[in-house]
Amino acid sequence: MSQELTLHFTNREDAQQCVRLMKKSGSSARLSVETSLSSLEMAYGTIDVFRAFIASLSHKNTDDEEGLEIASEIVRLEEEAISRITSAIEEDGGVYLRAAYENTDSLSDEELASLTQDARRVLEYVRDGYVEEKDDRLYLVRKIDPANYTMAVPLPLLLFPEKEALEASGLRGERVVSSETLISVQPGIDVIFCSDPTDLIDSIQATNPEEESFVAFLEQFFLLLTLADEIVSLIEKGATTVLEISGSIPAQTVSIDEETYPLRFDVSQEMVQQLVDALRSAGRITGKDGRLKVR
């Protein structure tokens, strides 16, 4: 598996703070923002019409039931959400929704995701004139009829029906184009030579990088640091060239602890050269190729 040191963020402020932390630790880092467009074909219609259309497809496509089952579940969950949210608004003004913003630390990921979805739905109800907000309380302006409420379902789940068939059923289709922004922090390889790796990693985690990229960063950080230490060890044993080091590395394993498998590095000469350059810049080794030695 190939992974990078790159960390991804959902907002620019956290990413900028991460860059500042890395530079303060003596490491290089740069922030990049990439935007792209993606599209998804969606079907729009009322809950009742979706139910009827999905039922008609189910009789004709017994081999493609999974997508239809997911579509049916989306419709069911939307109807349940309408009932749940309107009941809560009528009871106490929808107080439970505040937890999505005020008590996030006490919520599980599933609870937070559910509340966030409900909060998004409320914004749609406000936009469509069903609900209004006044004095930090929600009020139901007019009743939402679940059967006639317009919702959306991804067209792929409906087995890509023909436009004419979709419209004849009372549904309409659109290809929704949205923008995606990827905010990334790309540390230099010298990040592994910071004076206090544990403190830096804890500080980076506090800037809220996306979890998947943070886990990948930790693994890459650990592997690069271990490989760098192995290169230093080989130089201490007499290796003086990148070619010698590259040939010696795969011949031995590196034990980390008794509970994990030992590591065997099968890396390119270019990877070794990159780490030798970084070790030299960090002051851990000296000399040109052919005269490498540990400082």
C-alpha cells in the first residue's frame, strides 16, 4: 500500500494552523487547495410517486434488487424524518436539534450524523415555508404531508430509467453538478526529524485533520522514520554509497516489538537517495555519495 504524508482538512483555518505547527517544529510544509466538479443524476418527486415507481421496477428487475432496496430505504427514512422532526417541533420547538451544534462532544458519530441530517432537513422546511424560526425556537407554519413531500433519490439506484419513463411516472430528473474542495497540508520528508515527534503528532491531531488522512500520515511517518534509522545503521556499519545501502536494506528485517511482524523494506534507490538527502540536511549524516558517514 502506498500512502503519503499529506493531511486533508475540511477548513482552511485548521490547515493553516497545522502548517504553522510544522514550521515551528523546524519542518517544511505547504498548504494547497484544489477544487473540482462532480455530477450525479438525481430523480425528484413525492414520496408516494417514488413508492409506486420503485414497486413497478421491482417486478421487472428481480436481479437488480439491491439498488431498489436502498432507494426504498431512502424514501422510508425521509418519511420517518418528517414525522420525527414535526413532532419534536410541535412538542418543544425542536430543542433536540441544538445538540448538533452545542453538545457534539457527547454524541456518537452516528448520533451526530443523524442530528446534522435533521438540521439540514429543517433548513429545507424553512426554505419551503413549512417551518419558521423565532426567538431561538422552531414553529410549524403549515403541515407537511409526507406522502406529497418532494424529495430526491439518486438515479443510479433506480436502475437508470429512460427520461420518458421517469417523467411518465410523475418524477423528474436532473444532473446535479457540485464543487468539491480539497484542502491539504503537504509536509516535507524532514518532518520525521523534528525534535519531539510525539508532541508534534499530538499538536497536529488537535488541528482536526480528516481521520483517514491522519491515520495514513502516522503510518507513513513511522515507516519513514524507521527506514531512516535503518539507513543510518547501515552507514554506521560501513556503507558509504546509496547503491550499497539500497542493496543491503532488503537483506534484513527490522523488529519493532514482540507482538508485530518484523519489517522488510523493499524500496527503490530513489527512495533511499531521498532519505539520504534528508538525513544530510538534518545533520545526522555527512559526506557525498561514496563518502557517507554518521555525524
